[in-house]
Amino acid sequence: MTIAPELSARILRLYDVERWRVGTIARQLHVHRDTVRRVLCASGRSVPCASSPSSSPSLRPSRIDVYRPFILETLTKFPELTAVRLFGMVSERGYRGSGEHFRHLIAGMRPRPVAEAYLRLRTLPGEQMQCDWGHFGHLQIGRARRPLMAFVMVLSYSRMIFLRFFLNARMDSFLRGHVEAFAAFHGVSRVVLYDNLKSAVLERQGDAIRFNPALLAFAAHHRYEPRPVAVARGNEKGRVERAIRYVRDSFFAARTFTDLADLNAQARLWCEGPASGRRWPQDTNLSVLEAFRAEQPSLLALPEREYPLGERVAVTVGKTPYVRFDLNDYSTPHTHVRRTLSVLADETRVRIFDGMQELAAHARSWDRGAQIEDALHVQALVDHKRAARAHRACDRLAQAVPASIELLKRAGERGHNLGAITAALMRLLDRYGAKALQPAIAEALQRGVPHPNAVRLALERAREAAGAPPPVALVLPEHVARRDAPVRAHDLASYDRTENLDDHK
């Protein structure tokens, strides 16, 4: 411990001028006696020094002394063995000391690891990129809790950062992050450095590496070398590790956003602005952006042909015309039930194929348990099966308004006509919408009246309280639609021709 110069001066003055003893100085200055002795010994005063054997108090024998050789030998073989396990081992051999005190003693006996020195790694312009995933919590989308993953790629020479957030860390998102990073950098480095993640390395035994075939095909298309870091050598990709920490502290901390698209738009502006404007570590007179402009001509050119992206999985269609993909159900034509189909998906679309034939295309849902349908698929099945209409209404109600299930259950217990109630609720759903119908049904159930009339009254009370106009049915009944069909006016020129013929006669 370093002793302040002011304290040393006071100790010497009290000892030489005031002729105080060591113990008196220690008590009055509130320091340990050994501290006073060290100051006096360092100045050449003839006092017993703290390090002198004569000044050291005799140590009492400890219960652990007998077991000390065994403990030291065990820690030499297993330096990371926990104190709890060691305490159990010496207790089995007769030790009766306290476990808490034992842990303090072991802390002083445990061999310290030798500090490892690292070389400063330097790369040439355009030579290397480093990339990795960073986990940034979760996003709640409907009923689904999706992980928020950040794909980060850094140019090792200029330290230019690319940042893109995804809702998963699958291979499709991994490759899409590469494509967008290459486009942002306007080129590709000769080497891309990876951690030993499954998207890059499937298996590793020493220097024998089995790469992910999808990554190898992608790297061959862009003509770069995929290179994993050595096992337990995270320092080799320290640039991307520091970049992820920089993203956490300087970009993501306390940031608000509405959705994933908004977050990615903010990330793009941050990469082009504050992240690129910071000082370049190799020359603080330059910014990262200026270093990147000098490095960019050294990058490999992008291939002329774009690499086909998309997640492709095989799915099985059951008895109902839906395929399950990523926690949700997507409709297919009813003619392809009981078959194995293929799904090709990206961030925005889900396409269903039978071989090379595209059967359906849907907007991708990131919710959980959602039922995404094409109205033509459902209508074709309803037309095919006469009894499907009633089941279809119940299914649509259950998906749009979950509270309707409880209402129908209670109505059935009272002996009401479920078909009429379902039809009435469907009309209310079309007229008021699911957002208004759900609380109205909940209010009717709370009042103990499981009937559409109670639901209709709750809807009207909510509408009047909000000052909204009465809802207007957008779909007219079939007989009204036929009655209001537009009539094309007859061309009166034909009458003129008839009149002219009469004049000639």
C-alpha cells in the first residue's frame, strides 16, 4: 500500500520532534503500527521494522495446517476446483473448521494464473472483415416473444461498422446480413473472420474444421475466404467484440423505437453518422470514415449476379389446408392436403411450393399462433364442402375474438341456438371489427348475459361514449346488391335511325 507523503511527514515529525512512541503515533493518526514502522525504517530510523522477524507476532497453529499439503497438491492438479468441493474433501479427511473461514484460507492458497501477453494485430486495407451476433434482449410481437439479434460486421483496417437487427439468428438472416453489409461497404474483403458459431462451423476437432455448406457456397459466390478464430481465442476478433460493446453503450442504451424497421433505420443513420465520425485508432488525426474511403478501393468488387436468399424448409400439410412455419399457420389450396410441400421465406413473405409450382404467397407474420389465410383458399374449401360454412364461422370468430369461445360455451349451457348466436356475432364482427367486439363480449360475460343482444348494447354504449358515428355495413346482402346493380343507359341513336326509315317510307 502506498503511504501519502503528507502522512509520512507527520509521522517523522511526531517521532523526531515530539518524541512520541510508535504506538502513540499509530493511535493518534488512526493508522496501523506497521505503517508507522515502515515509514521510520524507510527514513533510516533505528526501530524494529514491520518486515523484521522480531516484530512479527508468532502465528498460532491452525486446524488447516495438517491439510495444507493435500490442498496445495489438489489445487496444483485442478486449479479451478471450487472451495465448496475442497471443503467437502478435507471434511471427509477429518477437518472440522468453519466452511466460511475455509473459503477465505483457500483464496490465499489458490495458484494465480499467469497473465498472458497478446500481440497487437494489424491488417492491410481490404484484407479482413470480422462479424458476429450480439443479443439485445427480446421484442414482444403479439403473443410471440422474439429475440432481438444484432448482426455486426467491421472492417478490420478502417473500423467501419455495419449494424443490422433481426428477429432471429438463423442462416437466412446471417447471410442477409452479409449481403447488406457488402452493399453498404461497396465491396468484400479477402477474408471474413468468424467465431465458432453454428452458422459458420458445424464441427471442429483441432485444426480439422467442417464448415457450414451454406456458408461455403455463399463465400464461393462472393470470392472471399471464411476463416474461424482459434478455440478460446476471442482476442483474434477483438474488433467486432469491441464494436458490439460500442453499439450497446453508444447506440442501443436508452434508445426508443416503434418497430424493427424503425430500429434498423436509426441504426443505419448511426453507422453513417456518429460511428463513422469517431477518431481512427491508428491515426487520431483521421476519422473512421476517412480511413474507410482510403480502404474501399482495396475491397473486392461485388459479383454481378445476386446470391439467392431465403429460408427453405420442408413442411407437411395435415387434414386442414394449412402449413405450420415459424409458430404460425399459412393457408394452402385444399387440393394439397396430406402432402409434403416446401416453404421459401424471407423477412416479409412466405411462399409455399409444390416442387417448382408456387401454390400460395402470404405476408410473413412474426406473431405466435396466428392464422394467415388467402380468402380464395378458404372459399374454395367452403364451396367444396357444404357443411364447412358453419365451422368456418366458428373458426374465424375464435381466431379474431378469443372471448367468443367462452360466450358460445355459456350460451350452449343455457340451451340457446348456437348457430343463430354465431351468425349474429359474425355480423357484429363485420360491422364493428374485432378490436371493439372483444371488450364488448367480455362485458356481456361479466354481466352474466351470454347473448348477442347484450354484446350489441355494449358495443353501442362504447360507440356513443367515444362519439363515433354508427357503423355502416360495407357488404350488402346479395338480394340488395342485385337490386342496386348499375343499369347502362340505352343508346338513343337507334331510335333516330328508326325515325329516318319511317320518313323514307
